[in-house]
Amino acid sequence: MTANFEKTGTNDGVLTFSIEQAEIQKGLTNAFNKVKKNLNVPGFRKGKVSRQVFNRMYGEEALYEDALNDVLPVAYEAAVKEAGIDPVSQPKIDVDSMEKGEAWVIKAEVTVKPEVKLGDYKELEVPKQEVEVSEEDVDARVKSEQEAQAELVIKEDEAAENGDTTVIDFEGFVGDEPFEGGKGENYSLELGSGSFIPGFEEQLVGHKAGESLDVTVTFPEDYQAEDLAGKEAVFKVTIHEVKAKELPELDDDFAKDVDEEVNSLDELKAKYRDELTKQKAEAAKEAKDEAAIKQAVDNAEIVELPHVMVHDEVHRSMDEFLNNMQRQGISPEMYYQLTGSTEEDLHTQFEGEAEGRVKTNLVMEAIVEAEKIEASKEDVEKEINELAEMYQMPKEQISRVLTEDMLEHDIKMKKAVELVTGTAVEK
């Protein structure tokens, strides 16, 4: 075989290769054996016609397309290896010549992995992260638990304030017409929560239980229901109840109610301090690692990201997201209807992040190559054991789902990441 790759763009090119007669003949034989099973030829039982008779009746050329489909995958892979390229797209195949008795010449338009020029990626200086836990941090955690333990107490003949919860009936109108989804009964609304249309909750402040009022709002221009976007609406509201939060006392009894493992408020605060310290340490390491990876990627140069790589990453993310929705009982159609969005909107949403992930992966792969990072058999076995434990699956099942090449690639990438993050220095 001879293979030659000629660039036609930054990452695009044409791979020209030949398929020799020895392989062609194997393909023709396989193609004939498939075709003859369904042939009815006078003088022969079904499926028993000879190759010579077939060639006289139909011509050997009738087998060329099936033969090419048979031999092309292996021939293409061999050509890719010989040319030393790394395609990132499905090839667009064009037959250059298929002369009888001669090698077939094939052209394949492909997009290849872009060249990455690495910059500095070891011993990078990254900002030092704050890990100290202050008294304010602990008090905020206690306050959060206090809010969670609060009870709602009905306010008798008192006006609603920000932070209170109102129980209301409401119905919305645009002009004189009620609109779909604009009606509710005995709805609990916390004032100041921002869960209703901007301007709605503020107009309930100062009103008491038993009062009725009109609330006038304007829907945002980007409101999900296009027929309401930018329009003024009037909600007729009746307030049934106004409830205020009653916070528990911050004492030892409160601490015991919140956590049965402690006996006092001081013990609860000490436990929260330990938890917050661990959380801050983990967050600091994650921030340090992210900063180092980002710097290594920013220091690298990639002239142009192949569109196909970004497109594939976007759709991988979309599939993962929609599959998660499906597990929650929300179909893609239902998701688009609930959010007032489209498949194109979701594509756009994931596009920016996809570009970053593609570039990061390319840089890490370049580091793997530059550092000649390898994955040993022991590394692969360890990875399989960890995945089996994580997903509660038999090791054999992991090996069936993930090939050795896939596992080795992931291990090498992890080692590249560890090289970048492990040598980074906080300043």
C-alpha cells in the first residue's frame, strides 16, 4: 500500500491510498459469497451459481461496490497509520480509480487533530487560595441551620414584610384576557425570594391577610412564554394568610436538635469549623488545580480548533444532559417545552464550554506525547478495580465496556493533569 496525505487547510486534507489486488480479490470473493445466496440462475440451484458464470452474466464490476465496502475499513486504517495522521472526523470517501486488474486508488477527505505548540506547563505559579475559616464563616453556617429550623407563625392583623410568607390566590390578565399558567390558589410565596415575576412580591409588602389588590407587572423581554414577553399584566390577588419566620434560640437545645452527636452549641460550632476547614481545603486544591490547568492551556498555541471536534463535544454534553433529564422523567420534548427553549438554544448553551474542554484535552494529549507518559498493565488493572468499586460493577463488565486503549488513554491524561497540578506553586 502507498498512502499520502496532502493538506488543504489548517486541519483539513486529502488522504490518497491504494488497495492492492490481493486484498481486492478477497473482497470480491466475500462480496460474491453474499450475493450468490439470493441468486436464481437457470440451470443452477438457488445460491449455487459459480463465480465464472456470475462474471459472464453480470460482470465482475457488479461486485465492486460490495467488495470496496468489505475491504475499505481495514485499508483506510492502514493508510492512516502509514501516513502518520490522527483523523478526528469521519472520512468523506471518493473513488479515484477502480480499474480491473489494477490497484484501486481511493481519496478520503479528513479533518486531523490540530498541531499543539506547548508553552510552560510545569512549575506554574498560581494564586494562593484562602483556607482559613473565620468566626463569621462558622456563624453563617449556624445562622443557615437556624433559618432551616424556623417555624412559620401566622401574623394576626399585621402587614406583610420582606421575608414573610404569604398564602395567596391570584389570576393574571393581559388586557381583559386571562392567560394560561397565570392562576393559582392557596399558593405560598416568600416575599423577597425572587420566585415570581420581578415587581410582584414587592407590591404585597404592607398588605394584610384578608386584603385583595391588583398587582401590575411587566414580563421580561426574554420571558420563556413568547406570547407574554415584554407585555404588561395585572394580577388580581387575594391574601389569605401572612406568616412570619420564628427563629429558634441559639442555645444548647438548638444544637442537640440540629445534630444528635453534639451536646452543646460550642460543640456544634467546633464541628462546623472542622467541616468548613475540610471544605475550604478541598475547594482550595480544586481552585489551584483549575488555575494551573487553565494557565497551561492558555500558554499553549492552537492555530484553529476543528469545528467537528467542538461539534462532537457539544453533542456529547447535550446527550449527557438530556439523558439525566430522562432519568428524572423529563423527555427532551418536555424539557424544551418547560424551558421555552429549542435544541439550537441548548447547542449554543454548551458551545462555549465545549471549546474549552476540547482545547484542554488537546493540550493534555500533547503533554502526554512530550513527556512520553505511559500506562502500565498495573495502572490499567488499578483503574479497572477503582471503576468497578465506584460503579458497583464486576471488573469483567468494566473491561467489556471500556477497551484497554480507552483505559490507557484516560490514565495517561490523568498523569498529565497530575504533572501540571502537582508541580504548580502557590504564590
